[in-house]
Amino acid sequence: MSPPIDFSLRRRTLLAGTAAAAAFSAVNRGGAAAQSTGATAGPETTTVTLSVNGEERELTVDNRTTLLDALREHLQLTGTKKGCDHGQCGACTCTVNGERINSCLSLAVMHDGDEVETIEGIGQPESMDPMQAAFVEHDGFQCGYCTPGQIQSARKVIEEIRAGIPSHVTGDLTAEIAITDAEIRERMSGNICRCGAYANILAAITQVAEESA
Amino acid sequence: MEFNQPVDSNLFDDAKVVGKPMQRIDGPLKVTGTAPYAYERNDAAPDALYGYPLGAAIGHGRITRMDAEAARSAPGVRAVVTTLEVDPLEKGMNNVARLFGGDEVQHYHQAIAVIVADTFEQARAASAMIEVDYEEGTPADLDLDAAFERVQGTGEPDTLVGDVGAAFRDAAQVIDQMYHTPGESHTMMEPHSSTVDWSDGENMTVWTSNQMINWNHQSIATTFGIDQDRIRVESPYVGGGFGAKLWLRADAVLAALGSRAAGVPVKLALPRPMVMNNTTHRSATVQRIRLAANADGHLTGIWHEAAAYCLPGGRGENATAQTPIFYAGDSRRVKNHVVDMPLPETADMRAPGEASGLMALEIAMDEMAEALDMDPVQFRIVNDTQVDPANPDIPFSDRHFVECLERGAEAFGWSERNTTPGGQRDGDWLIGHGVAGAYRGALVLPSGARAILDGGKLIIETDMTDIGTGSYTILAQTAAETMGMDVADVEMRMANSAYPVSSGSGGQFGAPSSTSGVYAACMALREKIAGNLGIDEASFNGGRVTGGDTDMALSEINEEVSAEDAIQWGDFQQGYAMGTFGAHFVEVGVHAYTGETRVRRMLAVCDAGRIINPITARSQVIGGMVMGVGAALSEDMALDRGRGFFANHDMANYEVAVHADIPEQDVIFLDTLDGVATPLKAKGVGELGLCGVAAAIANGVYNATGVRVRDYPLTMDKFIDRLPAI
């Protein structure tokens, strides 16, 4: 039996925390400088370097810019969707340092040095990732607006279960977690699909999980 | 093409493509995030700046002063347009409240300013700097129950058949109950969004998210008083609509005003918290239903009176829509009241009328079945009708409601259901089973298309939209079938006002109407090709045209051949009642201690004529069933009756169903054909899937607990005190 928590995931978590802390301290230094001189205000923009889909991208963003808008409006990576901009719908789900997050709930300045993966980095129409292909095969979407977020979450849900990370519906916390319908439904519940393709999304995820077992 | 008589046999009866399961042709674009939605038109308007709206902060009244100077001088701001600076704009089709202009506030979050700035953050920040003074309107009574009490019994009935009084006097069983459905919000995933280029104040291009290109096109012309020829509207990908995007809304209007003021293209999406109160929703309803039946289970009287609210001049929700026609019965009295209230605008949402009407009527049917000590499936079967009960000379074009019930009962295992309310337990869960009938009208609208054969490729141009319904795919299937070609050789060009006017997407009329329009265009193209080749009786198969001495591949035709046509619906259809039918079966578990309800399995059986693509049609139906779970258990627009607005205006507080709420779902399509409905003998199915679902769940909850709840959504607070003793 494999250990319950995958080492690589732990390491990424640590890196994510470190990078965020570094970004905060940079912003704070600017604020402190402004106070000491009594001048108007500190800088309203920040330059950050993100690794997006494996490519280094240097961006100067308004401090208020979310990671979501940095991706959509600065990098024209519009595959990551804005459904609510308040962390309620999951359409903006993308991967940062290997973990899925709601990119609308995170400011771009918090991600200096982070590795970001968007739907565009997962596959293209001519070269779809297995999860993307499974969504097409099982009709796991209708309007398509929540779909990139669903696919991002779906890929990570399988990894999270295999890494032994428990959910609300996990029974025995010491046993290996099985990839069940209940586990998938629970872990996908942050991604709303108003067209109601849930049953088809479940079929797509189950197929990919079985094929990659 | 005139559709002037019921179709007998035609090429679709021997179909190779239509009716076969086919994956969406737009699927790869959607799963890779490369399909461009309205706010993402970097391909067409790469220099668009950012628009941000400001919504009114009162329920109704007037604006007495606006000061936008601070906003205008804020960093990055290019333009601010306030409603006081603009004469009241004309209203477009079915716009009840004004979308912009003037000092009147008709509802909370009505748009009162637009800010254009270099960045989204700058525009949003500047919107908060606008000072507004209001004079609040006279407080209004927003109590729909009280309104129902006032209007009940007034006005001429919409339907009055037979001697209703006698029916209720002489009945073996009578039920008489009040039912409530709440306001519902479409909550499509993509908020209303538009990118508009009206930089020079001359021609306007609108990249928007809208279900109805032509209505939108006309409405923009009306709203701004400019010629329709100067406007182009595109909406190739729509992130869900459900009726919310039938009409022109503030996103496009504000983006247009902002573009004109700033002299640049502007993109604007309604912030999610503004969507519920700024746009439209399904009105709450109050319904009184009385049923009378004789001892053998035949309905003898149906009395349905309902009320919904709307702004003056609006339509509300007609919860009695199905009642004149769904069930047999010698007498009936049906009346819907629409009560004026200064609330956000009410309009169509998926299956307007039937969705909320069946939420009540199908509980009433369950109650009557119980009163008669009949199986609720059998009770519905006994009361089937093959004619319009009010006009017995008018038959249904094709109705297999009984077969839906019978097939469903068998597939679901209805005979093994719990028959004692509150009598079945599975651990901590009370188990119940519920059934409901489903009915939704089968509308069709004129619909046009252009078919172009070019070097062996078939191009279809139509302004039809795909709002997730699968239009791209089923229209390509229809075109391929009609031309005897491969779907891979069909290119769909849609949702652009430059193309022929289609039905658009709504009212489940989209699929039957637009496939007929594409069929008409392709038949015109066939005729043109045959004429060019001098063939009298041409046949089109396997990518070839044959007839007489000719047998050639369509790819060998060098010249481009183009034909345009539209389907027009003949008066003969008025001689029929056209509808779609279904039956929903559910199993629920209600937690014996907390009253939490979980749906455990669901089955829908649908009778909607030919199913053009079983994959996309099934997705429509399961999607409707999901929406029905939300309607039954959680969706509820929370009205602040003091302030006149809906308080839970975001996706955290307005609770739609999520993955964890949805169990195993099965769908059975009856193999039926309706030659009265369309040349493809097909009807829509996208709204049928929602109709009746919530009532099936409510009936299941009753069966599980013995507690009848007639007030949606069925949250635990409404019945926890009445649960069976532990």
C-alpha cells in the first residue's frame, strides 16, 4: 500500500506557501517606504514573474488584479472563465504549483515565481488531454462555460484521492481511499454546472481514473 | 418552404445521420477553453477597454442628483455616462423596465451609470466614487399571498368549460389546496456580457451573449434609434441562457454607450452580484388548485387559479399554462392573475409557465390519487386525453403520455415502491418514491438558413444560436442527412446577424424550428444543383448526386452553389394540439432526524417525437432534471419585502444543485414521430426535462415522511417538526 500522502504534493504545498509569503513581504516594503517619506502612496502596480503553462511570463499588474484577470486580460488566456469573481462557482479553477485553486480569489501579486497551469496548457483541440477527450466523449458539458474549471478540478480530484487526502465523505481515514462516485461528487462540488451535466462529468472522470489506474 | 400538411414519409425515415448519437462538433473547442465567449473577443476587438456598471441602490423611486466628477478624474477612466445625462432609451422587445436613461428607478440594481477605463480594476474602483442621491418611491405591498387573496375570484376565467360548480358538488372526492413556488434565477454560468464597438457613433458591432440574434438586433436598433442595417450582432458561444438571454439587456446597452462616449470598443460583463436584480427572473407564484373526481378515478372538475407578480406591463409567470390541456376532465376553470409590483423584472425562464405550474398541479394529482386510494401512475393514466379537453375537435398531434408512465413504472420498479407514507427506512433515512407527469407545449417559429456547396464542402449559415443545447451538431447532422454528405464535410456558421434569420433558442422551439429551416435551405440547394445539372429527379447519397445519366461527386461541382430558404408553418397546425410529454420517477431519502432530503435516483421518460441526437438530447433532459432538483430542494430568491429587492443575489446564497446533490439519472426516449410538428417529425425536449421534476421529488418526500409540503423549496425548516416520531 502506498503512503497516504504523496510526497510531491506536500513539497508543492510548501513552495506555494513560501512564494506567497515572499510576495506579501515585497508589497509591505513598498508600503513602509511610503509611510516614512510622508509621500502620497506606494506603488499601485507590481511586477511579477509567473511560469504559465511552462513559459516564464513577466507581468506588471495593478495590485488589485486577480490571478484570474492576470491570465484572462494580461495574457489573453481566456480559457479560464469568470463566472462569479467571488469564489462561488469554480469556473475560474486553475492549477498553481500543482494544486487547484479558485484564481478569482487570489491576487496576481501573491504568485511571483509560481507555476500556473491553465486549460490551454493541458491540451489543444487537435491534441486533447485524456480528461478533455473524456468530457467530449461523455458529453460532460453543454454551454461549455464551466468546462475548463470542471476539467481542472477533475484532473486534480483523481490526484488528491490517490494522494490520500480525505474529503467530507471519506469513511476510514487510515485506509486507502477508493475512487468512488461519492468521493468524486463531493470533491467536484465546488464546480457548479448550471446546464446540469454532472452525471456525464462523473462518467468522464471515472473513465479517466480507471484508464490511468 | 411552406409546411402545409402533416408529413408522411421523407428522407429522415431512412436516416443515416439524423437520430444517431453524435458527439458535439464544438466539443473540442469548449473543453480546451478556445471557444470565444462575448467578453473574450480578442480576435475581433483586441483593443477593447473595460466597462463597469453601477446599479441603483433603491427598490424604486427617483434619482435626484448624481456627481460623477471624482469618478471621471480617477486614474485610467476614459468616460463615465450617467443615466441623468441620457434621455430615457426606447425599450426593445419585451423589455419592461427601461434599460438606461432618465431619473426613474424601477427596480433595484437597475443600471444608472457606466464607467469606461483602461483596466477592469480602475473601472470598478471609479464606479464606487459616483455619488447618487435618491428619492425613494412610496413603499409597495410586496406580499403575493395578500395579493392573491385580493384578486382571487375576480376577472373572467382564461378557460371555463362545463359546470364546475356541479362537478365539485357531486364529486366522490375533492381536494382544495394552496401551493407556493418561489422566484427563481436562471443563474447561467456566464453572466450577461457584451463587447461593443460603436467607436465612431456610426456602425455598431455587438459581440454578445444572447439566445435570439434577430430579436437582439431589432432591439438594439429600437433602443438607440438607429437603422438595423448599421448594426451587426454576433453570439457564437453563449455560456448558458435558460431564458435570461432572450432579450436585450443592460450589458450590451452600457457597452454601446461606453464605446460611443470613449470612442473605443468596450467590453462589459454584469458583475455576478448584479445579475439577479438587474436582469430578469421567474416570478414566484401562489396557486390554488381544486380537483374533483368520481369514484372510479376520473377527474370531473379542475380548478386552477394562480397569481404571479411583474412590473406594470410585464407578463409574470403563468403557472396555469398546462392546466387547460394536460388532463381529461369534463369541467374546468382556469385563471391566472398578474399583479403589478415594483420588483426586478420577471420574464421567461426555462419552461415558463409549466415549470412552476406542474410543481403544484402534480402534487395535487398525487393528493387526489391518495384520496381515491389509487396508484398515482394509474390515476394519471385514467385521466389521459387524446384531444384538447376544451375543444374536443382538436386532437393532439401525437401524445404518448400513458406509454411514458407505463414504461417508466416498469423501468423504475414502481411496483416495488414504498406504499405506506413514512413506512420505509434505510438506516437513518426514510425512503420515499414519487412520480409526476410532464407536459410542455411544442412551439415552432419560422426559421431560415443558407446552404452553400463549395468544392465538396457544405457551408450552412444561419443566425441560430447554440446555448449549450447542441445546435451546431444537430444542424450539421440535418444538413448532412439532407444533402447525403458526411457531417465532417459540413461547416456551421451561426449566430451572426449577417446570416438568415432563424428561430433562435428558447421555449424548446429551437431544435425543431432551426433543423426544419436548415432542411428547407438544403432542399432548395438540392433543387438548384439538380437544375444546374439538368436532372429531373435527383438523389443525393454518399456525397454524390445521381439522376438520369448523371452520377457525379458533389466535390466535382466546381462552381459555388448557394440557396437560401426558410421554413414557414402552415395554418393546419392550428387544428392540432402540439405538446411534449413525459413522466418523472424519483427515489428520495429524508433524514429521519434532520429532515435533510437527498435524491437517490431519478428516471425520466420522454415523448418528444424524433430525437435528432440522443447524446445532446439526453444531456438536455438530465440538465433539466438537475434544475428540477434545485427547484425542489434549494432554489429560492429571498425577497426583502421592506426594501423591494432580492437579498441572496449571488451564487453562494442562491443555491443551485451541485455535483453532490445529483444521483444516478436515467432517461428513456420513446421512439415516437410527430409528422404534424415538423418535417423531421421532431419536437423540442430541453424544457420537458425540467417539467414535473420538482413535484416528483415533493411527492417522494411525502411518501418518505407522511408530511405533505406544498411550499417550495422543501427545506427542512418547513417540516422537521412534523417528521415521524423516532
